[in-house]
Amino acid sequence: MKTRLIICWLGFLVSSAAMSDTEAVDAVRFALQENSKLPVEEVIVSQMPGLYEVVLSDGTVLFTDKTGTYFIVGDLYQATGRNLVNLSDMRRNDMRKDLIAGLDETDMVVFSPKPGNKKTSITVFTDIDCGYCRKLHQEIPELNRIGIEVRYLAYPRAGIDSESYDKIVSAWCADDQRSALTRAKSGQKIESRRCANPVAEHFALGGAIGVTGTPSIIFEDGRLVPGYLPADRLAQQLGISSGS
């Protein structure tokens, strides 16, 4: 009987703590809305006691106190032994992983290894007129040989309704998307096309998850690698052998 009472009491404490967190988060959200008028998307209890993590609608992350009055901008680290772990980066990775996993692959332009040879995939925000995007595209045969699938999302750096936007829309709307994208990235002129396409959505997603330039490479675990890397370096970062 005594053991059952202890278990019930522990259950009550856990429930109360969870309720307190919920109430605290609601109070912080209310304070932010009243005091700062910030476009708050999410508020959660931070891993650092006394702080709350605030995600704004544009993806900006802030830390605030329980009054929603004081703010810290930057990453949160935790000391583990002699190392520092970037907790904020881990959270961003998880967020990117979830968002990318929720995309429909039929809206991407995908270059896959031979059947049975795929080891992993990378999701790449790309632009037709970006020199390093073109350089990365030339690595696709080697990436596929190694076993790396390349899944393209559109990110016209000049913005929506720019010339680069028109080019990448034309590639996405082509009958043979992979051929059109390859020809466009080699500097060839491709047929101007219009159709229902995901380019604007890809562009908005890139901005939301921290893409600031192209190419931007997302690994399956959510890590973001900005810029060009040759196939062997990419394979090394992915933990894959690039040997024959």
C-alpha cells in the first residue's frame, strides 16, 4: 500500500511539473505579445534553467526570461566534460530534418544512384545561375557512383519573378526535368515553360531554415552545409567511403 502511495505521489509531481511548464510558457507568450509585439511562432522551455526559447515567424530564435522583457540572441551551448555541445544547432538540425522529411519527393528533381547502390541522400537548394551550383552538378555522376542520391530544391537567389526564377521554373516544368536542369546549368538556353510548380514554396522554405546562398546541402540528419564541396569531401562528411 505504501509503495502504491509513493508511485501515485511521484506521478502527481511529474504531472504538476508538466503543468507548471505549460503555464510558464503560456505566461511568457502572453508577456511577449503584450510587451514586445514580436511575431512569436513558438515558445518552449529552454534546456538552460530560467530561460525560454522563442522562435519568431521568420525563423529567428531568441532566449528570454520569464517576464519576456530581456532577450539573448545567439546559440546555447552545454559543457559536457571538456567539450561544448551546440544545443541550438542540434535543435536546428532536428527542425530541418523534420521539414525536409515532410516534403513530397515528386516536387524535387532527383538524381539517383543505380538501383541497390543508394547509401544516403542529400537535399540541395540550387540556383541555375550559381557558379558553385554548376560545379556541384558536375559532381553528380561521381556522387551517384559513391551511392549518394542528389535531391534538388529550387532556390533562385535573385528572388521570385527574377530571370533566375524564370529559368528554374522552366526546368521544373520541362518534360525531362533532369535533362533540362543539366542543360541550363551548363549554360544552354532551355525552352521557356510555365506550369504549377513548387519553386516559390522551395524558396520560402529555404529562407525559413537558414539558407542564405547556394548551393546549400542538407544531410539526412538535418545538418546544413553551405557552399560547394567535391564528391570525396562530401562523402567524408557523410561517413561514406568514396573508394571504388
